[in-house]
Amino acid sequence: MFDFLEGYDLLGAFWVTVQLTLLSAAGSLVWGTLLAAMRVGPVPLMRGFGTAYVNVVRNVPLTVIILFTSLGLNQTLGITLGADNFETINFRLAVLGLIAYTSAFVCEALRSGINTVPVGQAEAARAIGLSFFQVLTLVVLPQAFRSVVGPLANVLIALTKNTTVAAAIGVAEAALLMKKMIENEAQLLLISAVFAFGFVCLTLPTGLILGWVGKKVAVKR
């Protein structure tokens, strides 16, 4: 029944999807946290940059961003991100595009968590002489992260599915293999079912585990 899978590296394709997800998630968490800090910071220029970045990026299709990394950064400006072959360059460019896009959603999720922290705690921290950076990193962000585990899990699940857009620039992940198999095999329904099942196996445990973690670490008000 599944003879059509022979000759295709299905596990390898999903492994590339996992790598895209993990690397992009790590980068998005870092950049998204910095954006959130900018948006709540005391410097008007940084607040303006953070607000403009989030509003622009969230309203630009991910496909446009991914294509820009390939056509704009690589082919026009010659940026290779330290790679020397086509596959590695496109993989790194895809990670960069996914980070640029997903970090905007991480920022908004984290900013909503920051807004749940009572203002009195920040004021008390400032009253004892802590700087804005110390208040943010020692008082506000730890509580904010604990309150937005659920929303961040949703962002991670969306990121896992968004990795399929990387196929547009030739990254050999699951969606590109699926397209190739549909073109070569006469098993449209079975192929679609196999890849749908694969993505369910990637996203469902993520949602369940992070949902459980979110309940465990939730801040009691």
C-alpha cells in the first residue's frame, strides 16, 4: 500500500523541517524578546522601531519575506551567511526569514505577558534603585514568560507549519518532497495523508507538552 514511499527520504525531509523549526524558534525567541523590550522601553526611538517592525512584518506575507531573503539578500546583494553551497545558503536564508517573521508574533505574545505583571512590582523595583534593564530582566520578564507559555506554544506550532514556505526557495524540507512525490506518483490522497500525519506528529506533542508546562509554571494572581 505504501510502496510509493520507496526511494524517497521521508525522514530526512521531516528532519530538515525539525531543524528549521528549532533554529527559527530559538532565534525568534531572542529577537522577539528584544523587540518586546524595545516596545516597553523608555527610549522613544526604540519604541518606535519596535512598533514599526511588528506592524510591518505581521502584515507582510511570509512567502514575500522568504523570497526576499533569496532574491534580495542572496542573488542581489550576494549575502551567503557564511555558506558555500546552494542548499546550505537557502537553508540559512530560510531560517533568517522565519526568524524575522515569527519574532513579531513572539514579541506581541510576550508584550501581552508583560502587561499582566502588576505595575506596582516594577515601581517597587525602581524605588529600591534598580535600573530599567534590571527591572525588566529580574522582575518583569520572568513573570511574563511564565504567563505566555500557552501563546508561545501556538506561535511554535504555527512556525512548524510555516516552514513549508521554505520550499519556495528550494529548501529540501517536507513540503518540497511532498510536491516532488505528487508530481511523480499517482497517489495524491495517500501522499497527502502521510505528510498530514507527519505534521500532526510534530505539532500535537508540542501543544500538549507546552500546555502542561504552562499550567505548571503559571503565575498565581
